[in-house]
Amino acid sequence: MFTVLRKTCAVTEPDDPGYDTVRKPVMERFHHVRPRAIVHCASAADVASALDVARQHGLPLVPRGGGHCFAGSSSTTGIVLDMSGLDTITVSGDEAVIGAGARLAEVYATLHRHGRTLPAGCGATVGITGLTLGGGLGLLGRTYGLTCDRLRGATVVLADGRVVETDEHREPDLFWALRGGGRLGVVTELRFATVPSPAATAFVWTWPFAAAADLIAAWQEYAPDAPPEISANLKVSRAGVTMFGAYTGEPPHTVLKPDTDVRTALPYPDLKRALELPGEPGTSKSEFFRAPLPADVVTELLTTLDGELNFTPMGGAYNAPAPADTAFTHRRERFLLEHVGARPDRSWAITHPHGSGGVYQNFPDPDLADEQTAYYGDNLARLRSVRQHYAPAGSGIR
């Protein structure tokens, strides 16, 4: 059935000898989801051809850039579009044009050679497209905003096969939705306004678990209001407490002297790699917060902790836009708390009554009672309208 695809478009099917060697999603729990075919795209025309086949045969279709989605949205029993062939990166002045299949390590290295970078995450193999469409938190975010806040335009193949260019003047509703609203069609190229690649210092400070309550209390008051040049995350587990991040000006401070204090000035791409710290295995749940957790809640949380807590500060440039300016609605939050482990629902239940109800859409949680409202808040009605226009129900694009 896939012989109707363009001749330039390579296809791997389940009975091909090389099927199990093609790129799989990073999340192993989705390796059992076997598609009818993996289409290796090298152009927007390849994507349009695959969409046509999916429509003809009533098959779902998903693009795969990095394959890191917690909810497995780049896995399907239909057609997977392998976007890795669309990974070119060109830089002209402060603008970068980046193919949808590029991953963060390639993006940082290429931009750095031009003295530029983007505010984005630390995972070297994370795909730039999925990160951007869901928002994009990172070490420079409190200075320059989300990854999607730097987006200036995109090329999108719509469900009906049309290829459109979108920016604030062309298809502006689509452009609004792409900045935090997830997938509407298949993005093949992104255009960004880059920022200077900074001289930055990575830091990793550690304490014993016994200091966790005091450190969480102090961090909640300090990190979201710190100067925007400081990004200070907090990781808590029974093994101990780690505050880590980067700064481009004055260093962060802490109420307790750390047991270990490691600071390293690095070129920005190396700094990103240096902060890929090992984490707790398992699943995760998360929520945003607009006020510090009460002391008794922190005590209960630490008493029952059997996984890992990851605190990420918001504030700064993250919160500069209004919630309705882009599809990313979480512009009034102080911090994000992620629960990781075998049973993250237990610690999440302790903190949930104090959360805002908002959930970072790049940390999707299918177990939520109303996940769409949690991801998009008051923007959901507009986003649904845009989705119905550009990627209507039944179009085959997941």
C-alpha cells in the first residue's frame, strides 16, 4: 500500500529486516507500539504524500522528532513520520531556520559557532519541534522566555496536504496556537530569533536529606524572584538535595552552606551537557504553583517521599507575556513541581490541593480528569477553534 508514496520517501515496514533498528521513541514503555510503517521524510512534499496515504486508508499519523513524549504521542499503530531527515540548521544574523527533525545538541552546537543560542532544555536528544510546540523551559528561560517565545514563523503541512507558511501576519491564529498549543498539522521547519550565546557558570550544590525542609522553604521564596540571569532548580530525594543551574551574572545564594559546591564556567553547549543530571527512574506527574507550599505540607511530603521531587522556577521572562498572548497559558506561575518515581501519584496528591491546577503540556499526564484544561486553561476554547479549522477531528493527525 505504501508504494503510492513519493519515490524520494523511504518507508520501513514491520516485515523489513531493518525494522527493529530504526529510531524508536526514547520512552521504552512505548517500544511495543508497532506502526504499520515508518516514513522517512526529507521534505514537506514527503509529509504531504504520507498524509494522503493516511487519509486514503483511514490510518492515524504522527510525526516523530525526538521521541521523548511522556504520553507516547509520537507512537502509533498507523504511520510514523521519521523527521530526522529534516535536520538542517542555517543561521543568518540573529535568525535561525531549523528543520523539524533537529535535536537540541545539534541546535546548540551549530548556533554556538555563530555566537548564538536559544532558551531551551538540557536533553541532548530532545527534538526542537516538540519542545517548542509545548512551550520549552530551559536555563535561559527566566532571561529570554520559553523556546516558543523566540519562534518567529514555521512551515506546516496541514491535514489536507496544503503547505502553509505561518507567522504573526500569515495564518496568525495558527502561529498563536503553535506557541504552546501542541501539534496542528506537521511542522517541517521553524524560524527563530536567536539570542547571544552567553558566558555562563554551571553550579551544582548538594546537602543531606535532613536539610530538605529548610531548603525547600528557602528555595520557594528565593528562586522565582531571583534576578532573571539566575536559573536555580532544586532536586530532592532520599539520597539528598541538589540545587543546580546556571548564572550569567551574580551567583545565586542559599540559606545553608552546601556540603559540596561545584562551579564551572563553560561554553553554553557544554554547560547544557554538564547539567544533564541523573534522575529517578519511573513515571512522573507535575503541577504549577502560584504560592509556596505550607510548612506542614512540606513535612508530610518529605515524610512519605519514595521518589524524587524536581522544582523549576518560573518568573522573569517566562511571566512577561499575558496568558492569552500565546497558547501557553502558564504565565502567572511561581514554580513547577514534578514528582518522579514508581508511584508519583502519592506525593502529587499531597501537594495538589495547593497547586494552580495548571500542568506543563510537555509533561503530559493522561490520568488527569481534565487534561486539556490543565494544559491550556482559559486558552482552551480558542485553541479548540483553531484546531477545528487547521486539524479537524477525523483528519488522522494525532
